[in-house]
Amino acid sequence: AQTVTQSQPEMSVQEAETVTLSCTYDTSESDYYLFWYKQPPSRQMILVIRQEAYKQQNATENRFSVNFQKAAKSFSLKISDSQLGDAAMYFCASLAGGTSYGKLTFGQGTILTVHP
Amino acid sequence: GAGVSQSPSNKVTEKGKDVELRCDPISGHTALYWYRQSLGQGLEFLIYFQGNSAPDKSGLPSDRFSAERTGGSVSTLTIQRTQQEDSAVYLCASSRGTPDEQFFGPGTRLTVL
């Protein structure tokens, strides 16, 4: 079974500053993937960044980067130079191998507020 | 090309009625997923299709819930004898295969009165 935990229900950041969202996960699979999704008020889930567990290098997508600590089962998201458009609910999610390859397991979400 | 589309966008129904929610995946995507998002339970997996078959139905909460996919494309999630606890946003996603990025639709907000 997969579990994903986001311990920060809400976070806030000033525009242009940096914020880090936390996520821990648990899995018995050796082959898995981790994702951060963004959900603005429109409800549309948008993929922000993905990390393959077999890759040691942390993924980066423009202003978004992750700190993947495999031994600690930690997968945090860093948003640099925060913009007003980054305000949304952020979900951490895992996708495991084996027979669970189909489904994403989501954390509880973190609401990010960006102050001008 | 077009993204994942879902219809209706919003659905209000009375307790005990049946509802059908539709999902049109991205063309060429072989995998399709249904999730449910509610305040109390967060985001939950319901069912996964590979082509027209459903290898994983483990998330369907009761036998009132069923889903089918035809022609490897459109999927319909049916909820029979709706209950108030079925009120939620139902999200559909598709991917080229597994494991792969899942692209989500805008969801259907279901309200059961």
C-alpha cells in the first residue's frame, strides 16, 4: 500500500520569495514515481514536476525543483521567485509499480497563498 | 490537441436517483482513471482502465458505483441510487500508457440533495 503525507495544510509566501512544500511517502515498491500537482480554483489538476525513484538527480522545471531524499522517503517542492499565479492547492502524489501502476495516491494537499 | 473533457460540469440530483458522468480522454491515450475529490476524504482513486478493461477497480466504494469504457475511448461512471455522501468532484484522467503522466479533466461536481 502507498501512503502520502503532506503535513502543511496551508503555506504563504511573498511574491518573488521562495517557499518549500513538504511531502513524505511510504511504499514497499522499489519502482515508483513521485509527482507534484497544482490545482487552482478552476479545479484543473496540472502536473508541476515528476521524479522517477531510480534517478538520484533531483528534478527541476524552471522555477520548480524538488528535494528527493529516498532513504528518508521525503519529496519536497521548492518554488523560487514565487508569482501570484502560483497560488493554488498543491498535491504530492505517488505512483507505484507492480499491480498498482494505474493509480496515483495523493497527499491531503497544501493551500499556497502568494502575497503581492 | 484537446485535453481531457468531462460532462456535465455540474450535476445536482436528488437522493436515490441514478447519475452518469462522462469522460472523453485525450485521443490516443490508452489508460483512463477516475478519482473522487471530497472535503472529508481528499483525492481517492476509484478505477483504472487499460483499453476497455479495468485491471483495478479497487477504489469503487460500493456496488452502486460502476464504470465502463467503450472503443478504448469514452468512459462513463454510473452511480445508482445516489446518496448524500456521494457528493464530490469526480475527476477523470488519461495517460499514454502506464506509468506515465496523467492528464486531468476539469471534473464534474456532483451534489446530491
